Amino acid sequence: MTGFRRVLFRSEVPNKIDFLTYLSNVDFEEAWDKRIVADLDGITIPFIDLKNLLLSKFVTGRAKDKVDIEELQKVMRLKKKD
């Protein structure tokens, strides 16, 4: 199955947050091990790492994900230069 099994939304655009309970093409254990953890106002929040985020977007086929992929690939190239 491709795409998302369940998406929960919080708030409205432009501050909308999507909480995904399943991502195609991404192994949960690997993604969890590679997660990025941020502290926002004293709250620890895990985020998916760049590589796994890209993998999840490749399989959706959505136009907005194609745009995201292009931008995320630019970020990856910049990170490799550092």
C-alpha cells in the first residue's frame, strides 16, 4: 500500500501540523533510530530525518510532494557541502 494510512490534523493553514501514523517506503525502527530531536519551549519533539522524509514523499505521487522533494534535495546537497 502506498501513501498514508492515517493523518491527523492540528490547527489551520499556515500553522497546520500533520501527524502521520504510517509512511510508505519507510521502516519505523530505522526512522526512529535516525530521528532528529528538537526542544521547542521545553517540549521535546521527534522529527523524521531528511533521508526518510524524502523516501516517504517519493511514493505518494502528489504534486505538492514533488515540489517538496526538489527543495529537500537542495537541502541535502547543501548539507553535503558542509
